[in-house]
Amino acid sequence: MSTTIVKETTSVKLDKTAKDEAKRIFKQLGLTMGEAFNLFLYQVSLNKGLPFEIKIPNKVTQKTIEEARQGENLDDFTISELK
């Protein structure tokens, strides 16, 4: 018994840089953009929500993000310091 998958074309607006980077990664994984999107949609269905955790940052993190966006309280550091 064969199951036929009905495919539908859709249109979405994507960030070009994010899309191009994702396409490069999908190619390394042997996936097309459509296959990757379908995997995401299957995972949403299986998880009954997003297949990854999303949190609202706490007040300290929100303040830090806002300061960084405004260029405040930024310190220079080297890659070796991060390690």
C-alpha cells in the first residue's frame, strides 16, 4: 500500500542572509530547502509546538541586550579570552 504525499507550493519572506547560509548547510547535509522545511514542519507536528526551546529573557538579560544594541557597556576581548 502506497501513501501519496500531496505537495503544495507556498511563499514566505525570508532574511536573505539567513536563507543563503541555511541553504549552504542544507546542501552539506544533502537536503533541499523544501526537504528541510518539511522536516521542520514534521517536528512541529510531533512536538505539538516548536522543536526547540524559546524563552523570554529575564530582566537582566533584556537590559544587557538593549545596552549592547545601543553600544553601551561593551568591552573589547580576544578570542583566546573567550576560550
